[in-house]
Amino acid sequence: MPADNTVRSTHKIAIVTGGSRGLGRSTVIALAKRGVHSIFTYNTNRAEADKVVGAVRELGAKAATIQLDVRDVKSFDGFVQKARSTLADLGAERFDHLVNNAGTGLHKLVPETTEEDFDQLVNVHLKGVFFLTQKLLPLLANGGRIVNISTGLARFAVPGTAAYAMMKAGIEAFTRVLAKELGSRQITVNTIAPGALETDFNTLRDDANLRRMVEGMTALGRVGQADDVGPMIAAFLSEENRWVNAQRIEVSGGMNI
């Protein structure tokens, strides 16, 4: 394993993309409860991001937020420089956990999906994740953790989700190869695959028929919440799970079993 002689904060530090809402917000808050500091990104809503920073501080941890559009690969060098500066403010030169969470959804049948729709998903879920991870690897501490977010839809089929499911299946392949490549640095790379969650990512809050369908597909008989998954991710990043690597773990309440 390469030497890592950098100055380290006494607290673990996570970088979480899309941390101002939904699953990302839940993950940042759950990490704070475990004493983990966070640097998280937001795309457009700075006010919501600031609320998350305040909530983390109330829990006795530290958080900082940096604007990032994960579709814009050309902005990644600038983001890394801001992350490096923010780490210095936290008393560190490296961070410990990367959670690639930011994303957008799409629900269209194959004949209705446009090339623009498809390219948008590629830029967010594949190209963005690949190249942001690449840019951040020099700042990730040896022995660190990477968690990529997939979906139950990469395992089972629901009409209208082909393009989105394809992206997440690609992320699962990326996870396995990256785990192999980073093994010499003792960095683990895993995929967490949530089931359907009631967030502003989808229409579950407003579509009663969709909600009933999801409830019927789920062994626990209800729709998932962000806080069903965020704390699991925070726990999964702990040292107790250091021997889990290159795995896909579904957190769905038992969908389509």
C-alpha cells in the first residue's frame, strides 16, 4: 500500500454529492450523528444547503457546502481546488469517504425517450460519477471508502425506467472494477441500491396509484423514506464494514422478492 504521511483530522471527513436534499441530506445528517464531518454539494438551492450545514452544527459536527453541477465535467478541477481548501479549513489534507449520490430521474417508455433525455442521464449518472471520482482520488485517504448509489431498478424491470436503469447498471459495473483497481490502497468501493423512496426525486408523494403499486411490491408494505437509507449508508462507511468490498447492497424493504 502506498505511504500516506499526510496530516489528518481526528474526525473522519466525507464528501457527499447532492447533499442538500433527499437521500444526500439524510446521509450527511446521519454521518454528523456519528461524528463525521461532511463537505457536500448542491446544484441550485443554496438556502436548503445552508439549512443542512446548520443542522450538522447543531449535532456537534462540521459541514461545508460547495456548488457543483455534476453534469459539468469541465468544472471538476475548480471543485477539487475548493474541496482542497475546505479540507484545510477542517484541519485535513485528505478525506475519508466519497458518496456519489447526486442524480436525476426519468420515467419514459423507450419510444418516448429522446436523445437529449438519454444524454442528460449519461452526464449525471455515468460521466459525472466517473470523472468526479477520478479527480478526487488523489485527495481520498488510503483505507478510505467509496459508496456509489444505484437502484433496485437495476435488478428488476419496471416499464418506463429503461434509460435510468441502464445508467445504474453501469455504475454497478464501475464499482466492481474500481474496487479492484483501488485494492492496493485498501480503499473499498461498494454500491448501495435503494428501493423507491418518497422524495422530490419522484412522484410518489402525489401519485396515489404509484404509491399503492410500490407498497404492494414491498415486503414491508410501505414506501421508503430517505431516512430509511441515509443512516444505513453512514453505518456502512464505518470501520466495522471494512471487509465488505465490490458489493451491491439493496436497501428497499424487500422489493420484488
